Amino acid sequence: MKNRSLAFWLFLTPVILGLGIVVVIPFIYGFIYSFTNWNGLTATEFLGFQNYINLFQEDEFMQSIWFTIKFAVVTVILLNVFGMALALIVTRNIKSNNLLRTVFFMPNLIGGLILGFIWQFIFISVFGDIANLTGIEGLNGWLSTTNTGFWGLVILTAWQMAGYIMIIYIAYLENIPKDLIEAAKIDGASSFQRFKNITFPLVAPAFTISMFLTLSMSFKIYDQNLSLTNGGPFNSTQMVSMEIVRTAFSDNQMAYAQAKAVIFFLIVAVVALTQVYYNKKREVEM
């Protein structure tokens, strides 16, 4: 660190200042305010742990946590399966692999709010028209129940993010030595055996990165939830991020919302870091 040049610190300083001003300082202030009755302007009373006690007794907040956990589990599995499958497709020697990479990645470039409205139109209008033409009643009333709202969010997120996760897996798949694959083919290994014993262990670091990104993204999703279901029906598809925003800006309970945000941060941090630890450990074992 002593040998770092002046230019290094000059380039690094704006990043450190930005991180401190935008993330670290507001987080510290928010943590302090979560123990008060702060209304966004002033804090007149120190409440201790009362806000934290109240949030664990609030059914709506606990329901949103449970819904978010279910969503995160399903989404993480699907995104990594689809991402790996797409990466395996586009790393084969086919003429259109560059075109396919572009097509698969493009949904990630569309904003979450816009995607939510697009898929809302598909689930309600398009599915409704198909149901009327074919008589399939299961396509009617999408997003009108908790179950269809849940799977609507899963489908939207998987369609948007699978291409992004694909890029991560491609980077590791293309670094696998071709000699290993050729040697396994000569030894008579099947495609599944080559994937299980060569490909998967060598892309394990990509799995760790993808798991971390998909976990954190799934827990923090907000804009897609807002535009697709808006938490309905009756807040049954409301995720934690939306519940916190509504507590702060609709109910004007800033300190209470901040206490929820602190608990939410701890949940995401513990889950993400635990996942990274165990996956790193498995990389060594592989």
C-alpha cells in the first residue's frame, strides 16, 4: 500500500467519497434513527428496540418476508439452471452463437418497470384472449391470485435475468481447456459424464458468483413487483422492498421503515455471505 502511486489514490478517492456519502453515512444515520420516532425531519423521542419489537409482531411484514424467501429460492434455482443451459448452447460450434448471445442478453437491457407493464399485458390480455379461443380456463385471471402473481413474478425475473447469468457462465466455459474435453471423449466419456466430472467442477467459481448475484437481486427486487402486481391482491404478492417503501412513504413511518430495512439488510447479508462461504468451500473440495 505504501508503494501505491499518487495517481492511484487520486483515481480511488472519488469512489471512496461517493461510497461513503451515498452508502456508508446514510446507513449509519438510518441505523441510529431506527431507535427513535424519526418522521423524516426530526426525531423527538428515543424508543429503544420498540420499532424492532413491533415489526416482528406485524403480520404483513412477516408475510412479505416469507413471500420474498419463496420467490428467492425458486428464482435462484431457475436462473442458474437457465443461465447454464443458455451458456452451454451458445458455446457450441454453431454459426448463430453470437446472434443467440445477443438475443438472450437483450431482455436484461430493458428496465424493470417497463418489463412489468409488458408482462402484465401478456398475462392479462394475451393470456385472456388465448383462454377465450382455446377454452383453457387456467389462463384466465392471471395476476388476480397470490399463486399466479407469484409465478408471474418468477417468469418475468427469469426471462429478464437469465441472459445476464449466461454471460458469467460463458466466461468460465470458454476457459475450460479443450484438451481435457478431447481426452474424455477419447476415453469414452458420455456428454453427461464430461459435464459432471469436468465442466461443472471447473465452472464452480461461476456458480458462486451467480448464486450471490441472483440471491441478492431476488431479495431486493422492487420495480418489477411494483409494475406487475403492485403487491396485489390484498398485498399478498408484496415483497419486502415494497413493504418497506410503503411503510416509509405511504404510512409516513420513517423510523419504523428504517428498522425494517436494517432487519432486511441483515437477512440478505447473512444469506448471501453464508452461501459464498459454503460454495467457496465446495470449490476447494471439487
